[in-house]
Amino acid sequence: MSEPDVMAILAKRITLARLRKGLSQQDLAKEAGSTYQTIWRIEKGMHKDASVLLVRALARALGVSVDYLVNTYDEDSQREAGVEVVGAAHDTGSTAATETGMAV
């Protein structure tokens, strides 16, 4: 996956997770220790160099994993293939995929 693809996924997933949590961009910025402008730029796809520390802070504030935000395990493709993605909604530091109860 190319860097622009990852940044587009990051933008989409941050926006979706923020809206699900009922947070404004200002609220998310405050919870993540960032600025409104940075959140706005990420969500608009204009922020091309989000640091690992920023992404981790956003994941924690949103209650999701970094893996989910950047689609580390291509979770959409796994769901389409019938693989259950476990841990995507938690900041556990890792995401595991299982199929019919067996670890992959």
C-alpha cells in the first residue's frame, strides 16, 4: 500500500471514529494533545506527514488501535473474505484476525 493510500485511509478512519464518538475536531485535538488545524488538515487529506506519536495519540483519544487507523492488516479485505477482525476497536497495540475461531 502506498503512502498516499495510507494517508487517505487515515483521514477517513479518523473522521469516522471521531464522528462515532461524537467529538468535534476541537475536542479530538484537545484529547490528543494536538491542534484543531492539524486534525482538520489530516481529515481533509492535506497533512502528509503524520508522526507515529500523533497517530498513537489520536488512536488513544478515539478508542481505536493504530493498526485500525492505518489499515495495517487490510481489515476491509479480511472482512470481505469472511475473516473476523478482532481488536480493531481497542487500543491494544495489535490486531489479530481469526477465522472460525482459529488464530491466523
